[in-house]
Amino acid sequence: VKTTPLVLCLALASCTDAPTASIDKPAAPVTSAQALTHKQLRGDILSVELHFDLSQMSAHGVYRVQTDGTHIDLEVDGLDVTDTRDINGAPASTVTKLSSHAILTLDALPGTNAFTIDHRFTDDTQNGMQRGLSLSRQNTLLWPDGCSALYPCHSDPEDGIMFSLDVVGLPPGAMGLYGRQVNAQAPSYMLAFAYGDYTAYDAGTTSSGTQIRGYVNKHRATPPNYAAHLQDLRAQFDWLERTIGAYTFGDEVGSIVVPNGFGGMEHHPVWYVEDIESDAHEAGHGWFGNGVRIRCWEDLVLSEGVTEYLAIRVRRALAGMNYGYQNHLASADGPKPHPGSNKAWYPDTCDVRSAYDALDTVYSQGSGFMMELATLHGEAALDGVISEFYMQHKGTAARFQDFLDFVAQRSSVDVNALAAKWLL
Ligand SMILES: [Zn+2]
């Protein structure tokens, strides 16, 4: 998710340590009542194939859903479901209300079930672009649990999906910007599309062969030194691939400089930034947040805290800075623990809290925790632990405690005490 620009000191002789980061809070909080229902939904969505027609504001989807039971539930808040068919072409669904959600319930058999669903969706411009497609902004936003403003889904971050996307009915001359095919499990909010009058910039490939591109809206000034910035982004992506592990969401990625609005959003393989300084952070979500998903919103630090740290770490590593963060943590500008208040982590519950409950603290506190851990354990050594965790958990959901346990087995640092100091 978005951050304000990182203030980096890499080139300044007087500047000896890490950057700071902060966050703008999105406008529309999610209520706990909504969050409570996520885990109650039946079925595990394996994949969705979605065909959107913007000229009709309609969509056709093919769903593969795994269940142990006889019913599958999909969230359809904000959608008008016009047709559902099972594998034999027979209609098979009812729409009911569960708590505050509208739920599409499909009859199913134990095992993998295939369905087609046709639905209509609406322009969400007037709702502040917190849910679904905005026709004026010309892009979608589903984070954290707004996927059902665009397609029938499970907003539970634990339920990953593979997806394919096709968007037609765009305005004349508009460029469609989205990942066509994602063959690794991703959270429901990663699915996105943008379109409009854009100029594409080709930044070449990483050593692993991943193509890096940037897209700038023609109605907006190209950011200063954008070509050089994209080369930095390519180097950062390359470092993440080499150091943390192979990227799982395809071999073509891009950063869209959106015309206005939120700071950034991790829509891999084509993410959004308002300020290009957020590119390293949004790219990092390819590994944490998306590559490794969070199991519960209470674990947001595993997404935002680790990603914020990686965005700081990758810039320092490329500048040859590998000596720890003690000066930065001791400085007036450095992140500071807030014991007893402003929690950045809620280990005792799952899906009771919303993603917004820790959003004010999770970047600073989470990256502060990671920086002190890196200082105590060693930055390069911690890279190896993070990589090992990523390789074992990519494509799955994890709790932050899983990460702590993993580190504890590989480090003499009292990582649970350090987490309590920074995050609780
Ligand atoms: Zn983020």
C-alpha cells in the first residue's frame, strides 16, 4: 500500500544511516463486523478468469473453487449477479445476506467445482475510489477487502487466487495496463486494471529476465529523471530476485504513475505509484504481502513492515551500505517503539481487526523492528533468513508469528522480545 516518499540519504556524505517513511491513511475504514465474516465463507477459490467489458459495465467469469462440503460462498457486495451456471450449464445459486455482506451461495460437490458467473458492476468514483472501478480515475482499487466491488470473491487475505484478466470496451485509443495472466496464488486485492492515455517506457530486463516497464499518463508531466529512475528500479528488482528469491507473478512487470490519488498500491505485476519514490516499496510487495500473503489482517506487519524494510534495505545494499542501522535508530528521525499503545501487530486474534487498525504504525514500527533485527543479526545474514522464509512460504498465507518462529530458529537474537518492544 501507499507510502509517502522515502527520504534517502544514500548520496550525502553527512548522512550516515537509513531513511524514514510514513503513511497517509485511506479514507474509508472497514468495520470489524465486516471483517468478522471473512473466515466464515465456504470454499477455497483456486482461480478466476475474468473478462470485463467497460462499455457494458459487465463481466463474465470462470471460477474454480475447492470445497470439502456442498456449498460455496462468494462475496458479491456492490455487484448485480445476472447469471450463474455450473459445469453442466445449469443455473445454481442464491444470493443471501450474511451479517453485512451480500453472499452468493452455489451448490457444489466435494472437490474442485467450476462455475461461470456473469455480473454487472458500477462506477465507484463517487465513493472516493476506495472500492472497485473509478471511471474518472480509470483504474481499480480493491485493497484491503473491497474485491467484491469488482468481482465475486473472497476478501480474506488467506485465500489466494490465480487469475487471468481481459478488459475490453476501453475508450478509443486507451492503453490497457494489467497483468493478463497470473499463475501464482495472490490475494484478492492484487487483481487490478488501469487504462487511459499512457506512454510506456522500457527499462530492459533483470538478470533473471524480468522485463521492467514504466507507464506515465500523457496528461501528467513525466517525473524528472524518469529513465534513470527506471534503471534504479530495474536494479532494485534484480537485487530482490537475486537476494530474496524468484519473482512468481510473471516475467513482465510495470509501474504505473497514476494521475492522482493514493500514494501506491501493490497490484502486481503492474503496480500503481503516485510518487515514483514508492516504487521500491510496491515492487517489494511482490515478495511480501503478495508472494507471501498474510493470513489475518492482524498480521499486516508481515506485509507492510517487511516490505518497507526491504525497500530501505535494497537501496542501501545497492549503495554498498551493509553496516547496520544503529545510528539511524538512535537518531531523532529514526523510528521509535511505542510500548503499550499504537500497536502494529495483533497476535491474539485473526480477522477480528481490520487492515486499518495498524495502518498508522505498521510502516514505521514494522521497519524499525526489522532494522534493529538486521543490526543485531547482520543485514546480509538476515537477507538469507528472509529469503529462506519467502522460498518456503511463497504462494501461501502466513502469520507474523510464523516469521518470528522461523527467525528464532536461525538467530541468537531474542526476536519475540524485540517484536514485543517494537510492535505491541
Ligand atoms: Zn505497502
